[in-house]
Amino acid sequence: MTTKKVLHIAHYLPDVRVEKMMLAGKALGFQVEIATETFRKFTFEELNGTPIHYYQASLSDHFGWSNNAGMKLTSIVEEVDPDIIHAHDIYNAHFVSHLNRNLVYDDHEFWSNAIRNDLAHESFLSLKRWRRTVGLFFRRRKIPKWEREIVENSVIITIHERIAFHHRKMNPNVFVVENYPHSLEIYDIPSVDRDPRLGAYIGRDMGTLGNQYRNTRDFYLLVKRTPDVKMKIIGDTKVPTEGNIISLGYIDHKDILKSLADCTFGFGPWKPHESHQYSSANKLHLYAHAGLHIIIPYTLSYHSFFSYSYFKTYDDIIEIIRNPPRIDPEEIISHAREHLLFDIRYNRIKTAYEKALE
């Protein structure tokens, strides 16, 4: 019997979400290949040797003004001849949606909602802000239409049950696979004393102004002027270590978990926003696997965490740290190992692929 083939399409690698899907496909017995614009490395060495194909997508492609990316991907699809195309994000799904192929659309972002809430931030220089505003204008016209067409005619995998609820109004074949860590990301962390006033944030956006539902800069400034609270920042090369801020810069993905071993809290320090109801941030689940008590906005209320607190204002976070609830890292880790692993969703990916092949 010939092994069935899945071609993933993603803008760049490494991308942990994309790679976890590739690992799942291999575990389910599929041959896996990837088409990408940029490849630096695989996060998981188990994927080394995977066939890689290259394409480029311009802004004109994203705005729907040209189809160069679509033509290149068409030639890749003809060469690979996959049984399933697994497209990661709305643009890649659109580029191949005209092909008569079994398409699985992996909706990481709930694009129609994300583009509605995105902004050209006032801190941008005038030219950058103008270009961003123009780009958002065209994307807001195109993406909802593309999303509706793709959702109606594909099998859908998405990160959150709230997104799935929206998509199931158009198509019953929607499967939720949250952004849980893969078992290959998880290991026993060093046993060290935890600092009761130390929290962690994983991300490249700390200290900078972002869109309205991902802004962290005000929290960073608050921690800097609150000497009895400390924060470890992982992944942001622009933030220096100073005072009560410990910045590790970029570290390899496999080393993130052990870097959290001396922390007590994991921060999701985004200002409350309605879009959080659709969020399934990988970093929050890594915090749980490191035994951290997670602090998140009250608008991020749909989750499966064991030890967490909500905040409405950043002052609430400081108060939680100063007067914490009962925290048992071993209980938190045990719950995460049982309930928050990507591998437990392999059956849903398998069912999605079977639907695509019908």
C-alpha cells in the first residue's frame, strides 16, 4: 500500500506549531514534506531530512493583486502530488484554494478577527504608519472573503473551541488542536529553589508597543519601577538585563523549560481585550509544564490551566505576586503532563485527515 503524502505550506521555519503538525503526520504514518519561503532550521531534529520546497510571496500576493506565489505553489503541488495539502495561515490556504486538492486549513490566528483588531500603531514613523494603514485597508477587504470561502470548502484545524464555534456555522468539519507543547519539548526540569517574587515572560515583544490585544510595554515599565517584583524575559534581544529585569535574550527552544525552573509565576501580561477569548498561546502552556502559576487577563477565560489568576489592571498582577494563592509546582506539572500535551490531540488530526481524504 502506498504511503499517503501531506504537503505542509508555511511562511517560515522554525515554527513550532507547524513542526508539531509535521511530527503528528509522521506518527500517523504519512510521508511529510514542507513548502516554505524561509528555512533556517527545524526545532525538532526528528524532522531533519524532510524534503523542503521554496516559494516567495510578495505584498502584492497578500493583497490579491498578483498570483506569483500561487503559481509557484501550483508547480510545487504538481511536483509533490500530495494526498493532502496542510496550509498554515489564510494566505497560504488562499494561494492553493483553487487547486482540486484535499485541503486542510490550519487556522492559527482567526484571521478575520485578528485583522479587524489590528492597528497601525501611533508610535510608528509616519511612512511606516501610512503603509501599515493602507495594507490593513486592503487586507480587511480581502481576508474575510477568503476565510469564508476556505472554511466552507476545506477541513479546518484551529487552536481554540471559540474559533471552531464560529467556523462550524459554515462547515461541520472543524477540529480543535490547541497550542500545547509536544512531548519532545518536555523534560524534567532542574530542582532548584524558586524565587517567590520572580515571574517569567517568553516573547520577543516585551518593552515594545504592539497591537491592542498584545501590548506588553506598560507592564514592562511597571515592573521596572517595582523593585520587589522581578521578571525574567526569554526571547527578546532588545531588552537589557538591569535592576529587577533579567533578560536572557534568544535561547534555543529546547532550553526554555529549564530556564523557567527558578520562577514562580508565568506572565501573560496583555491588556484585557475581547480577542483573548480566541487565544491559545504556546508560552502559557510551557509555563504550566514548568510548574508556574499563570497570571492572565480576565478576558482570556477559556483555557484548561490548573493554577492561574486573572487580572483586570497591571496593579492586580503586582498584588497577586505580593499576596499569592497556594502554589504547588509539582501539582501544576502533573496536571500539565496529563492534560496539556499536543500528542493527546493526534486522534483529532487523524480524523481531520480522514475527512480530507473522503
